[in-house]
Amino acid sequence: MLVDLSRPIWKPSLSSCAILPLYVKSPSYAGVGPADLTLGAHSFADLMTYFGSFSVKKWRRYTGIKDLTPTLVLETSTPVSVTLTKMVYRRLEKRAIKEITQPTERTADGWYRYVIAYPEGIDAQLVAFTVVAGAEPATIRNVRYCADLQPARDVRIEIITTTYHKEQQVTGNIGMIRRELLEDPQWGQHFRLTVVDNGRTLPPDLAAGEESITLIPNGNVGGAGGFAAGMLHAAESGWATHVLLMDDDVTVCPESFKRTVRLLQYADDEYANATVAGAMLSTANFEMQQEDIGRIQPERNLQPFKPRLIMDREYDICFNEELIPSSDTKGLYSAWWYSCFPVQRVRDYGLPIPLFYRRDDVEYATRIQEKEPLKFITLNGVCVWHDAFDLRWNPAVEVYLSTRNMLIQQAFTPDAGYSMQAMVDLMRDAVVKHGRRFDYPSMELVCDAIEDYLRGPDFYRHPVGERLFKQAAAKAEKVMPLSEIPGAPDSVDIFTQELEANDENVVIRPELEPPAPQPEPEPAPEPHHSVIYRGLRKVYHILRPVKQPVSVPQPQPVEPPRKPVYTDMAIIPIDGWCRPWRVVRYAGKALAVDTTGQRGVMRVRDDERGEQLIARFDGLARTLLDDTAVREAYRESRASMTSFEFWHEYLREARQ
């Protein structure tokens, strides 16, 4: 029996972002109008795309069926030519397999149905097809990739999203999930939705009378606490086989959910308990994939496992399906913007640690990997669109929470590459670079984060996350319109500024570097030019003895070098990832501008303050390196602080 595994989609919508080459490539289709795909006469539609192709190699891996061969089914209003295509990682170009011009049968309403099997044992990462219309326009419908598979596993997914004051975004996603999944007879049996409202601003009637939607009013316990509340509900209600954790501020295509179900239904025993890791594509560059699986680096920072890929390129969508971590790769995790795993893991391993926001997903994956290998499933078309982190710089998150939670996460659940010295080196590098950007508040936030970590686990047994986050936000720099900053231009071309200010974009030639600004030199004394002086010099040279005793020159006092005078103003991006060392080297001020080019903050060089903060950090670093008691206290507290009982009490206290 042929089973529908995935469906190419071609109609971008608000829910799936209007970037047509991710769906279909056609000169006569604009992505608007009716749901069916209509081609003009003698036009074509190429479905070798991110959402249109079928990842045959990965389906074979995840199902354990080494000879799985898909069958293409589609219907057209008029006869067309269908060419099967494939992409192989070892080759750069797409290749044609065979061309079909005769339909298989006619449907009851007179459409032409094509049922075309790909060749047995086909060697490819991806397969797809191209449709070419004849002398008449052609409309395409009911396109799907099928395969002959055994009965499916029972898969019921509780989608959990947690939100805080993002009513418009979350209600849009609720409407899409209700319309495309919950109210669809085919898919409604596989999904339920739980919305955890940390801001308690959503109307109570949002889920009134709907068994498939649960709204949980909650205290502001951050993303970690919101997901914990949803996971607790899913585990105790008993309906779901899986939970799918998803951010509230993402844009998601309904097909991503459907492919997730199919992958889990037909996964073999090796991947039955795997985590489906949805990729994150950028809302600033819709076709760019930022990450699907993340990895803890030896330096202790977090990086994507794959390079950034441009998903409207055929080679990149093929390369994306080829890159799979080896079984001995350490430190992998799936970020919780879209992460689906068995609810039994919640019962076996407990709930997240109360980190408020950041690294809760890293800790949870590391905890599982202490006891068993963690498998990941990734697939083209299983993704969300999310704001890129480098476009929304927030020191309270990127400096304070990232630093504090790295220390807490590694204390609760150290990974295989744990090293306190590496973390200290990473933090010191950040502190020094913040100082070089004249961002002294961020230097303080790193030190505050260490001090808050050293408070120990008992301090975090109560909902203190929101208060600490607000304190960090209050200490961070405050941006304002450039028009209100004396000496600043009205606006800045931030794209040009990023290219010019960031040393990563410039080849440095030392011979062209400007010299350091120096104070005006004192005028040298004028030489003696009098007749008497010249006469005395002649007499001296005539009467001077031929041999003179060797005299030891007396040391002369050395005048200390004068400090350079820093008078220039540099213009740099505000984020903490830019490396503008060349332009700030001799600057006395730095105008740090956000991504709009309209707002920023004026930073003033204060080397003395920078040295004081470096000294403060070095003292805290010595404490971290000498400590064992605090680290052991976190480790010993993990079991109790991830239990159902702990989180029931924690959430109750947060709601008061």
C-alpha cells in the first residue's frame, strides 16, 4: 500500500514566508491566487527545491529501509511532460532520470493522473521532478511522494509554545495550527496545542470549548519555566506520545508539522526515540539556514553543527541532507525553537533546570546523553523562521544570561568537554573585547553573572529569574535616537558601517595604518650662533689633548612617554560580535549604532574604569578556578530541581 510521506508545496503564505524559490521555480507562477499551481503554455515548474524535493537518502536512514524508493503522484488539468530529477552530493548539477509524457489514468472529474515510480535502488540525496506544460496552460494538484511501507507507529504530538507579551505573533500561530492541523480530519488526531502564557495577557476564551487547545496562565518564569509547565501538562495528561517545543515568535509552515509526524511514524527502532530538530531560517534573509543542530565547542561557546546554507540553491539543499553527525560527535543539542522528542523522556529525565532563558535546551540534551546516545532527525522543509540573534543585540540576554547560564548549566550537567579554565578564558576574552569597544556596562554584566552563579543552587529554588533579568537590563546601555545624541549624524548606513568597521571584512596593511596621535612636541632650544661661541669652539678643538681618558656617560633621566591624546569618534555596530579594533584604536569616543541605523549610544573611552573591571573579573576568575563547593552543590541539587514536585511548587509561587 502506498503511503503519503510528504507533499511538495508551492504556495507561500504569511505562515510560510513569501520566498518562492524555496518552494517552486517557475517563470509563470507568482505564488499568489488559487491554491493550485497553474503554468502558462509551454512553461515549466521545477520542484527541486527546499520544500519541493524528497530526501530519499535520509528517509532510508531513518526508516531503516535501505531500498526505499519513492513514487511520485500528481494530477494535472491537461496533459504535460514530467521529468524525474535527482541530486547527488558528489556532483554539483541536477540530473534528469527519465521523462514521462503519457498519464497513468484519468480521475473521476476528468483530470490526468500520473503515477511514476523512481528507479529501484536510485543513488541520490534528493529526488524531485519538473513539469512542462504543452500548448495549453496546465494546473497541477494533489502532488505527493509515496512509498510502500509497513503500518505506522502511533504518534500524537503536543505542541508546546510559551509566550510573554507577544499576543499578535502567538495568536497568528494558534490560528494557523487550528486551521491547518487541529480542524483537519487527517491531521487533527495527531496534534494538540498547549500555550503557556507567562504574561497572562491572552484572553481566556482563546481555547474555550476546545479539547485540542490548552491555555495555561503562568507567572513570568522565562522560556525554561514556560516549557517546563507545558511538558508537565503533557506528561501528566497522558494523551501525547511526543512533545514539540516551539518558540512563540517564529513563523512556521504547516508542512513542517506533517513531515515531523510522518518521520516519527515510520522511524525504525534506531530512530524511534530520536529528537526531530527543526532548522532555523533567518527572518532577515529568508532563504538562509542558520542552524538545525547545535554543538558545544571546546572553547565552551555554542555554534551550529553545519555552516550557514542558502536554501534556494540546489547544491545547498543537497549538501544539507548529506551532513549528518557521526556517532561519536560530542556536545550536540537541538534548540527549542522547534524540537520534538518522546514525552517518555520527560518522565525518565525530568524537567528543565530553572534558567529563565538560554541554555535550558543545551542542558537537557546533555543530561540525556549522560545515560544514552541522543539521535537527531533533520530534514529539508522541517523548519521555522526566526529573528537572527546577531540582529537583536540585547546585553541582558547575550551578556548576562549567556554568561551566568553557561556556568550554571555546566555545573548542573557538565558535558564531555567540561573545563572551567576554558570557560574563564572565554569570559575573559569577552570582558577584554567589551572594554576595547568602550562597553563598560557589559563588562560589569559579565562580573555580575559570575557573582550570581556563585550564589549557589538554593538561590534559584525560587522564581528570581525575572528580577535578575530586569536588573541586568537596567544596567545595560540605553539606546536613543541618533538625533538626540550630540555630535552624532542623523542616521548611519549600518550595512556600509559593518563592512568598514569590522576587521573581519578588511585586509589590514600595517604600512597603511595611521600613526598614534601624539601631543604637540615642545619646541627644541635654538642653537648658539654667536661669534664668541664659534671662537671658543675653535680654541677648544686646537688645544684639546690627543688622548682623552675614557669617560663613562652618566645616565640621563628618561622622560616617561606621554599618553596619546584620543580625540576621534568612531562609528561601530552596537553588537558584541563586531571586531572594530582598527577604527577604535585611537578613538576617544565610539558611537555604537543598532541595526536600524537610527538609534545608538555614545560610548566614551575610560581606560581607568576598564582596568578596574578587568581586575574585578580576575578576582572572580580565581574564585571560580579554586571553587569546588558551589559546583558540587549544583550537581547534587539537579535531581530535586528538575522533579515534577519541585516545578509544581515553583510555578505555584511564580503565579502568586
